[in-house]
Amino acid sequence: MLRTHTCGELTKADVGRETVLCGWVAVRRDHGKLIFLDLRDRDGLTQVTIIPRDLGDDYQKAKEVRSEFVLKVTGIVNPRPAGTVNANLPTGEIEVLAKKIEILNPSLTPPFEVRDDLDVTEDMRLKYRYLDLRRPGMFRNFVLRHRMYQVIRPFLNGKGFIECETPILTKSTPEGARDYLVPSRLNPGEFYALPQSPQLFKQILMVSGIERYYQIAKCFRDEDLRADRQPEFTQLDLEMSFVTEEDIYELFEGLMCAIFRELKGMELKVPFARMTYADATAKYGSDKPDMRKEWNTDFAFVWITDFPMFKWNEEEKRWDSEHHPFTNVHNDDIGLLDSAPDKARSRSYDLVLNGTEIGSGSIRIHDQALQQKIFELIGISAEEAQKRFGFLLEAFQYGAPPHGGFAFGIDRLLTIIAGLESIREVIAFPKNAKAACPMTNAPSEVDPRQLAEVGISIRKK
């Protein structure tokens, strides 16, 4: 290691000790010959005091130092003089009297100060995201994200789940939003799609006998953006065989309790409240009711159940699946599929927190005759079903178990837990409202030779 301590580690107990610190210059204060530097790393700040007689030939280097220079400082830990203690810092009772300074890297003058209370446009922050991420508040967001992952994995491992990855390059099977398409060089004129979710693969894993699968999965949807949407996002995705809704409710309530216990130091009250879709929309005008005021639980969880099986597509004069076409129908409503499909309820469920849908799932169809019936109702012919979902339907012919699953948006949940307004605050390199990255200038044009290789030509507007 180039250093002996971090910039948030030294205390009064270390007075008299020689130390080596590395970090960025957060603040430089020049008091004539006396120079003070606040040296910052991810762990905190330490004040470095530079006195000409102590530094010798390195004093000139110290005169050159500016904000965001990367330094290596060797010095002695000293108690701060009376009246200069900073009670707001863990290191506020000490300073380091510099004996040697090495400039590991200089820095241009940054376009904004690296501090939490900055006032700059979001696009400016995203353009210089590497500077934005140096801010202590941003670092805390990603520590929080890391800690959530450390709760999720052991919790699910302890419940018999197996972590299993599914493909990123897959087949286009529209699930509501537009797919991101990837041309295939080896198969000219054909395309992969980036997955909107691992939905079909996780159902195939159930046919494979995995029984309990989970994945912290990247998902991609080409849709209009808002504060709680990104073109690429992360979700905890899981599927279970031989279960009912009650098993899934119990599992996720336990997981939420574990997450909030670790991240917020609080105990959630379980079981969570439940409300049918019909009751929620009738009473609150929304299937995502915010119950905080009414219940007085800062975090108000509610399961929304019994969603309609179908919604009417006025433009095409046919029924669409409310959730997706593999969602099972309520046991009591199977007879309504022929007589009144608009009244049939699905076995789907959403988990809503503070008025935001953080996750959804359903018990799936595993009966081939029922699956065909649903396809017919939503206007998917046997030929089209085979074209779009043939690999899944074929797998179902080899003994598909009853199964169901759930997925929740990790970015959305973290945003609520951290008390933030936008999921872009908990994603390291997000896109802006136009689905662009100001830092890398993606999306961008590509070399015409690359387009020729995959058989694509660009039609100018």
C-alpha cells in the first residue's frame, strides 16, 4: 500500500505517530507561508498542515497544489491547536504536520466543486460523473447499494435458491416496451434483443428442475424516461416451483425485513397490508396508493392483488394481457374466459412502497390448454405463438411444474430508502432524460464499415 492510513481514520489516539496518507485535495487554504490542505479519500477528510521549515525542498511543491490534485503526504499526527478543533469531523481533533509531499497527479480546475451541496445542472454532473462520484454523499449511495446486495444473497441462499445468470443477447419477444436490438454479423438481416427481463429464461429454469432461482439482473427497455426509469436498470429476479402466492408474499416480506434491518436499523411490521386492484382504484384512484399519511409504517408497503387478467385494446379491437401472456388466471375465474374475460382476475401481484411500484410478479400458466386459450383471447395465433415463444412452449411439453415469481427494482428501492428523488442518484453511470450519456456521448454514430459488416444502411431524416 502507498499509505498507512485512510483520510478518515486518524484520531487523537494517533498523536505522535508517523503516517502516510493518499488522496485528493478537497480544499486548499493559503495563510501566507502556512498552507492548510484538506485531503480527501472515500473514508473521510484529514487536515494537512504545511510549514516551510518542516517541508524543506518540498515546500515549492505544496505551493503548486490545487483542488483535486492527487497527493501522497508523509507526516506526523499532531493535536490541533486550541480553538481549531472541528467537532463535525471524526478526524477533527488532529492534523498531520507534513514532512514530505509527492504529487501523484495534478488536476485541471474542475468545472464544479466536489462537495455535496453543489448547485449545477444534472447534465453537467453526468458529463463529469467521475468528479460527481467523488462527493461523499454519492459514495454513501453506492455503499448502500453494496450493502443491499450483501443482504440479498445470503438471505436467498439460506432459503435454498441458486444464483443463475441468463443471456443478455436473446430473442426479441416484446413484453410491453420496445426492445433494444443488436444486429448479428454472422447472421445478416437477423437481430438479437437485449432482455426487458429474464422472464422466459427463468420459466425454462423451472422446467429444468432448478426449483428456486435468483439473479441480480440487468434489464433493458426502450421507453420514455422519467425520474424512476432508465433504459438499463437492475432488478432482483427470482422464480420458484411448487408455490402459491402466499409463499412469495412470505419470502419477500422476510427479505424486505432483512434489508430494512441492515440498511435503516428498523423493524418492519409483517405481514404487509393487502388490497385488491378494484379496491385500490375505487378508493385511491390508483393501483399504486401511497399509504403513509393514512397509516402514519415512513415506509408504507402494500400488496396489490387480483389485477384484471386483460385490458381492452381499443385501437386493435382486441384484448391485451394486463401483465404478460404467461400470467395465470384466478382459480375462481377460469369460467369467465369464455363468457366475460373483462371480469377475469389474474394471479398477479405488485408490491407498492410509498406510492411507487417497486416490484411485480405472478403465478404462471403451466397448463398447455390454458396457455393456448389465453393466446387466442389476446389475438395470438398458434403460428405466431410458435414464432414468438416457440422455445418456451416446446419446453412446457416436457413436464412444466407449477411455478411463480417476482422481481423488484433495486434502483427504485434504493432511491426510496436513501430519501432521493431520482434513480440516477444510485446508478453509477446513468443516462439522462434523453437516454444519452453526456460523459461518453453515447449513443453515437459508428463507422460505415461496421454498418456494412452487419448489412445495415442508415436512412437520413
